[in-house]
Amino acid sequence: MYILGIETTCDESGLGLIEIKEGKFRILKNEVSSQVKIHNRYGGVVPILAAREHEKNLPLLLKRIKEDFDLKKIDYLAFSVGPGLLPALVAGKKFTQNLAKELKKEIIPVNHLAAHWYSVLITKNKNDWQKIQTIEFPALVLIVSGGHTTLYLFRSWSEKRKLGETLDDAAGECLDKCARALDLGYPGGPEIEKKAMKAKNFFSLPKPLLHKGYQFSFAGLKTAFIDLLLEIKKFHQLDNQTVNDLSASLQKTVFEILIYKLKKASENLKTPTIIVSGGVSANKIFKKMVQKVIPQRRIFFPHRKFATDNGVNIALAGYFLFKESKLVLKANDVEVFPR
Ligand code: KG4
Ligand code: ZN
């Protein structure tokens, strides 16, 4: 069985092709076109520009896949219907509908968050067959990205309960906005990670809602960070070392908040497995901190390449969702869900 995954929820145009056979799967294509350079000058994603870029990029990515793969062999298209930016999703929907009509195929609607949690199952390189791993449930699942910070308890892949989520900014959004204040460009997470490696001193920053259950809040931390930055700039010229120290302090505070809640849930619920995924999970220090603070649990992180948005994650989630519910849609029946 062949599934083509289509990702356009934010600023990455992604097409991923996977083949599934007898409990194994392999990645045949992973085409991603990042719009980072375009949004960089605005310090964040501009939805209408993202849509325009998806319209331009998707046909080019498809052309690359067509070069050595006959699209007629595809069984289903898997399309990420949301959550995401409305104009970006609409651009992806049009592309998916046209392709489905042209190839006479049906569409598996995929929740973008599902793509993040299934992504931890990808362990092998392109073209290498890999067994679909079984996960020991219950599992705690933390999705941390630019749009989401959500903690779930999974009893199985299909039975889940949301324990908490952010009440304001997502963790990645906080990193992105503070990076912008530091003039580090977009996306901020990877830049903050690089600067943090050269830190010598740490500033103290607040941890809002730390002791309030499993809800998260990062807007107050962002404001405190920007206030601190303005205070420093009032008296000194901002030098490289201070940027490094500020980056490390921010990153450490964000990760400590995430890990505090994850650890608490892990102690209370005693789940044998922990899954952490989404763009922020690409951060090496974060991964090390989780592994250190929460021992004796099987901890899954995605491979760095599959932590951020791409079409392979969508295709794999599409496979699991199809297996579970057999839900497929005709081209004209596809809807998008920004929230
Ligand atoms: O999952 P993703 O590609 O898109 C959403 O679903 O939102 O995540 C993007 C987010 C951005 O906020 C970006 O700054 C953050 O993930 N990110 C990182 C790293 N790489 C991406 N944050 C921290 N460290 C990284 N290495
Ligand atoms: Zn994402």
C-alpha cells in the first residue's frame, strides 16, 4: 500500500510517500520546501504568503516525486486538515482535491497533531524497511510546537484524554517571539538553541502556572523576558555574550516548565511510556533534560528531521487513522479545520 502525505498547515510545504507491507513501512520520498527565508524578514509566519508559497511549491515537489515513481500506484492521499493557518490549509486543500480527482483517489483526513505523535515511530533512513513498533500503553504524550503545547494520556493510539494545554502562547511560539526580540530571526527555536550552547551565566525568569495542574502558560514568561531585555538595553549595549546568556536562560526556563508537568504526570499516572514530539522536541538539550529528569520510563522522541512539519509524518498518521477507522473522503468532501 502506498500513501502520499500532504502537509501545508503552516510554513512548510511537505510531500511524503510511504509504502506499507506486512506490518512494515518505508519512506520512499520526503520532499519539504521550507519558507523560513520568506517569513524571516517579518519575524513570524505571514499566513497569506504561506498560502502563496504552498501553491507554488507543491507542484514542484510533486514533480520530483513523479520523476521515478508512478503516481497511479498511490492508494490514498493523506492530507493534514488542521489545526493550522486557514489560508495555508486552503491552499493545501485545493492541491489535494485536484490531485485526488486527477488520480481518482480518495483522501484520508489527518489531524496535524496525530502526525506529530506517530512521527516517533520513524527510526530508519529513506528506503529502509522498518517494523511498525508496538508501544507499551498507557503513555504520556507531550506535543510541543509553534502552535501547540498539549499533554495527553493515551490508553492506546485511539483512546486518549487531554490532561492540559497552554492557555495562551505555545512553547515554540514563546521561543519564536523572544528570539524576534533578540533579532535572531524566525524560527527562533533553533537559533536560541545555537546561542544557548555558548552561555556562561543564567538570568532568573518566572515560571507561570507551574504548580497549577497540567495547564501551561508562556505569555507571562515572554513578557518578563522582553522586559528584562529592555532593562538590560537601557544600561548596556546588547553584546553577543548577553544574547547567549539570555537565550540559554529562556530555553532552560521553558524546558523546566514542560518537564516539571511531564514529571508530575509521570509520577501520578505511572505510565511506562513517554512520547515527546513537535518542533521543539528537535532541541538536543531538551531531550537530554527529559531523559535525565524522568528516568526509568521508555521515552520516545522523533528523529530531529521528523520533529518539524513534513509530509512523511502525515502519510504515516494517515495509515494509522485509516487502519483504525477506514475513514476516507471523496475530493469534494474534504474540509479544513484551522482550530
Ligand atoms: O511542529 P512545527 O514544525 O510546527 C508547528 O506545528 O507549530 O514546530 C515549529 C516550532 C517553532 O516554534 C520552532 O521555533 C520550534 O518548533 N523549533 C525548535 C527547534 N526546532 C524547531 N525549538 C527549539 N529547538 C529547536 N531545535
Ligand atoms: Zn507541527
